[in-house]
Amino acid sequence: MPNLFQRIKNTVMSDLHEALDKKEKKNPISVLNHYLRQCENEVEKVRKLVERQYLLKEEFTKEYQQAVKLAEKRKHQAEVASKASETELYEFALQEQKYYDERAERIADLKLKAVKELDELERKYEEMKHKLKDMYIKRMELMGRENIARAHNKMNSVLESSSGYNNASFSKFDEIETYLDQLEHGVNSSYYRNTIDAKIAKLEKEMKKEETEAIPS
């Protein structure tokens, strides 16, 4: 049974990776966006950890200051009890002082460790933010390259005619050009049709004038 489950798991994972590979080839920017969202989530998790570690450091600081303050207080009380020959009270205050001193020392070690861990977390957090920013820039670069590739592909499909100018986009340009040529020819024909009478009359008048001037008086 374990082997069967393992084979099923391997088959499912194989199909999943194959589907992701196909999706990546079809739309790489979409896949990159998916990965970026995952990275953003990881960065956000680390940010929260940094905040928690910072709060922990502050709590250690408060506890340390309180332990030191109580240790000093018990030390003073032990001195007062000693001078007053209050042996029992002196021993109790001295025991309390020792307890708070040990607590302060233990907290100091924990605080030092927390500070080192906070520094490490902050360093890694900044490194993750830089890497995430680099990925944003990389996405912009890939989007630009994808746009250029799509634009070139579109332009090539328009400008590169196949055999006999069968390309649909190029044929559309031919149709428009032919229509404009026909329109221009029609305008020219209409112009000549409307002005031919005036032009012929002008030519006849000029010719008669030349003949008259040519006859000797």
C-alpha cells in the first residue's frame, strides 16, 4: 500500500509539474507573477517575525531593568536589617537580592541573544526585500521583452507577405490602397470632365489669335 500511495503521489506531482511547465511556456509573465506573490508572502512573514523579535527585545529590557532595581532594593534592605540586627529579615533580603541578581544576569544573556537574533533577522529581511525588488525589476524587463516580441511578431505578420500576397493583414492594406487609387482616378476624371469645355475654348481662342497675328497687313 505505501508503494501504491507513493506511485500515485509521484504521478500527481509529475502531472502538476508538466501543467506548470506548459503554463510557463504559454504565459511566463503569469507564472512569474505567481512566484512573486509567493515571495511577497514570505517577506511579509519575515517582517512580522522581525516585529515580534523587536518586541521581545523590549520586554527583555524591561524585565532586566526591573530585576536590577529589585536586587538593589533588597540589597539596601539587607544592609538596613543587618544594622538593626534583624538576622531573619537580613537573611531573607539577602536571599531575595541573590535571586534578583541571578534573574537579571539570566535576562541579560537572553537579551543579548535576542539582540543578535534580531540583527540577523533584520539583515536577512533587508536582503529579501532587495531580492524581491530585483525580481520586480526583472519582471519589468521580461514584460518589456515580451511586448517587443509580440510587437515584432505582429508587424512581421503584416509586413511579410506570403506567396501571392495571401496574407490577410497585407491583403487588407492592398484593398485600401486599391480603393484610394480608384478614388483618386475618379476625382481626376471628374475634374477633367468638368473643365474640358473651358480648356478647349481657351485653346481655340489662343490659336485664332496666333493665326490673326501671323497674317501680314
